[in-house]
Amino acid sequence: MTNPVVLLDQVSPQDEAHPLLARLGVEQILAQPAGSAAPSSTPELPVHTPITGQVIARLRETSEAEASDAIEAAHRAFLVWRSVPPPRRGELVRVFGEELRAEAAALGRLVTLETGKILSEGLGEVQEMIDICTFAVGLSRQLEGRTIASERADHRMMETWHPLGVVGVISAFNFPVAVWSWNAALALVCGNAVVWKPSEKAPLSALATHALFLRAAAKVGGVPPGLCAVLLGGVRLGELLVDSPWISLLSATGSTAMGRAVAPRLARRFGRALLELGGNNAAIVCPSADLDLTLRAVAFAALGTAGQRCTTLRRLIVHQSIYPEMIQRLKQVYRSVVVGDPRAAGTLVGPLIDQRSYAAMQAALQEARSHGAQVTGGERVAVATADAEAGNAAFYVRPALVEVADQIPVVKRETFAPILYVLPYRELEEAIALHNDVSQGLSSSIFTLNMREAEQFLSASGSDCGIANVNIGTSGAEIGGAFGGEKETGGGRESGSDAWKQYMRRATNTINYGTRLPLAQGVSFEIEPGQG
Ligand code: NAD
């Protein structure tokens, strides 16, 4: 199987990415001749590392003709793959999981280079990929339908699930490979082909993942060519997936603004959507909370990935009786947390992805100040990296704590940066109302040792999010549960539980094994014998 759509122009041999790409097999797939649809020139895609702000590679963008070819090839592959027994499809995913296990350190480091997340989080992302492969392999022997009671004698009614077609995946920069694997592992065992447009900010990790997939496919044998493809580029290629009639399901992860553009456009052709969009996650800290545990959980949820997770904790709603202690301890953490080169031991907060993200953070802090909020931190930090002093193009910041009396407009928006808004509350009902009074609905937590408070938060009148936790933070979900959120988060569910059903089409079958033809609802429709 080849990937005809990309060609590497330059990865600086001095750069740390170079040996990683060689090891992971990216150079080999890029060295293959371009497909017949390859134009002589398409726009260049420069790849930056946020660690120093430097360009570490220049790729050629996939042309529209190449992308269309890849989608059609995926459709042809689907026509073969859908008839392969699911446990054999699972074997491909199992071997891919083995490739990931063998190369976890290299792929995790590449994720760190491209996204700036600390090494442990880069590795964690690969572990998540391994875990979903394990889940999908089990699933490949458990895809199931149900038998339903029929109102008619001598009839059997059942539900069967069939492969859907080509699944398009659009992914965001902050989980450059895990999001694809959540979709692809399930889509593949369900009998689909997958065409992926990764974030234009993290194409190298995507290429490395694709190279490992190709290795697995070669080992397993019998995998139809084009079953998985990668398209490199930006919005234009995303739109091509949205509009292509060959894409049966589009799973799109990114900002709510992206979802607003994609969803109606997809609906115009009745395309199926699985949307995983922005969050504005909150935690309520009750008087009985274990404050040591709460502080650790809040620190990971708010500071992890430098505040650039969809599930990052952005709002902390603290009971007024413990507010002074909580804010004082948080300030200590925010002042002392190590901001620096994400490859260095001890660093907990790496860089922001780019200048735009830094500007958005500063604008949000300025807006909060103008509403009377008290801001601690938020300033740019000079960092010495392992290579050199990070230049002007790298954006390291001290995370910001923002004390606000109520939810001013900026608090209700998602700013994709390490800003934690802290608000006091008096009654739990008031805290839950504040919690739900935003347009996003991804992840939520309550910290309490009071069983009534915990259950109220999880009940129908509690958190309105897709994820609601007790005594753990908002981020770091396990793959076994369905992942996703409500309202402007898009309503999609990925990963565990029964999320697999979205990657299949459902058929209701009714079988008459008798000699009569009773009609449902008792309808009578008798024709004379011999008539017709
Ligand atoms: P983004 O919206 O800028 O881009 C995401 C992807 O969508 C990219 O691949 C981009 O090329 C593509 N895209 C953008 N506009 C498009 C359009 N009109 N048509 C087709 N494709 C389009 O997001 P980002 O900055 O990469 O990521 C951060 C955002 O993603 C945050 O809002 C974060 O909350 C969200 N996110 C959500 C989840 C989740 O599971 N809910 C997970 C990760 C990130």
C-alpha cells in the first residue's frame, strides 16, 4: 500500500525530528514516487516546533486532485474490506497496536516536538492510541445486534449492523494522533476505510502514525490498498472531505467555529457528522472537599498541555467558606509551576502552539481586567531550550489565575490557553446554575465528600456536560467510556462504550418463517385468490 499524496521537501538533518522520522518510517513513505494526480507544484506546508518557534520541515500540501484520488481509492478499498470478517479486521488493528507499542517513545517525542506538550503527555497520547486499539480488537469479536419481540406469529425481528463506507477524520493540533486513532481503530474493525486530514499544525506526527499503520498492514497482508490515507493541508482539504459524496461519516474535531462551518455544509448533502468541538469546562469545589487532592486535580486539569486540551479546566467555582484558602494555595502553585522546554525533566507547562494563541490569551486577560477581574500571571516567559534560547517565535507564558465575581462574557468563551477563572458561590444550586450557564458542554467535575452533593451534580438537574466526574479533574478521560459533549461541543461521542455504532449502518430485519402473512398493526389487506 502506498500513500501517493505527500512528498517531503526538507527536514533539517540537524533537527531532532530527523532521526525520529527516519526511525518511524516517514522518510521511506515520502520517498515513494508521487501518484499520477500529483501536480508539479502545490503550496508548501512549513512545520514549526513551538519549542523554539523554528521551521523543522517543509512538506508539500496534498492537491485537490490527489485528495479526490485518495478518497476514491478508499472507497474501492472499503468495497473489499467490508466483507472481511470483523475478527480478521481486528487483527490489523492488533498488529498496528503492536507497532505503536514498539515505537511509543519515538512517536511520543515527535508529538512533543510538534505540539509542545511535555514528554509524559506525548507518551500518554500514544498510550491512548494503544488502549483504543486493544479496545477495538475486543470489539471486533463483539459487534452485536439485538433480537426484538415481533407482534406477529412465526416472525423474527432483529437489528443488524453493517459497515458504513469511508470515514473522514478532521483532527485538531492539540491531540494530533490520538483523535485519529479513536476514530480509525473503531472505523476499521467496523469495516470502513478512513481518510484523515490532520491539523496543518501537526502533520509530521500524522505521517509517522500513517507509516506505522502501513507497516502493520504489510505484516498482516491482504489489506486493500488505500484503506487508510492522509491528506496534508488546511481548511481547503477539510472542505473537500465535507463535500465529497464518498465520505459517509465525517468525524470533525476542532473549534466550535469550525463546527459551525462544517455542520450545515455537511447537512446540505445529508452527510453524517460526528462533531467534537470546543469546551469550557468547570469544577465545583464544595466545603467538604479534600483540598490536597482537589489542588492536585485542579493543577493537572488547568495546567496540563499548557491549557490546550478541549477538556482543560477553565472555570473553578469555589464555596465561599474555602475560597480564601483555595485561592492562596492556587496562587502558590501558579507562581512556582515550571514553565519551560517540554523535553526537560521537571517542566510541567510547555509553550503555546503559536503567536495567535498567545495574542488570544492576552486579549482575554485584558478583557477580564477591563471588567474588574484580578489577574495573577499570564505574562510571557523567556525560556532556554535544550537547543538554544527559544526565539521570538516561541511563546511561553506563566499560566494565569483570574478572580472574577461572576461570569463576565470572556468567562463564557473558550480561550485555548492556560487561564483559570475562579468564582465564589454560596449554595450548590447557584454553583450548578453557574456551571451550566455557558454554551459549551464537554467536561465537568465536583469535589466533595458529601454524597448528596455528588449525586445531585450527576443527576438530571446537575451538570449538563457529556462528562461529569467526582473528585477527579475534567481532563484525562479513559478510552473505555464514550467521549464527547453537549450543546456547542457538538453532541458527538467517540472512543469507548457504544460509540462504535456511529461507524456502522443499522438495518432492521423482519423474517416470516410461517405460512400466513399477518400485517403489522392488524391491518387487513386481503386480495382475492388468483387476483393479480
Ligand atoms: P481548528 O478548529 O482551528 O482546526 C481543527 C481542524 O479543523 C484542522 O484540521 C483544520 O484544518 C480544520 N478546519 C478548520 N476550519 C475548517 C472548515 N471550515 N472546514 C473543514 N475543516 C476545517 O482547531 P485547533 O486550533 O486545531 O484545535 C483547538 C480546538 O479544538 C479547541 O476549540 C478545542 O477545544 C477543540 N478540540 C476539541 C476536542 C473534542 O474532543 N471536543 C478535542 C481536541 C480539540
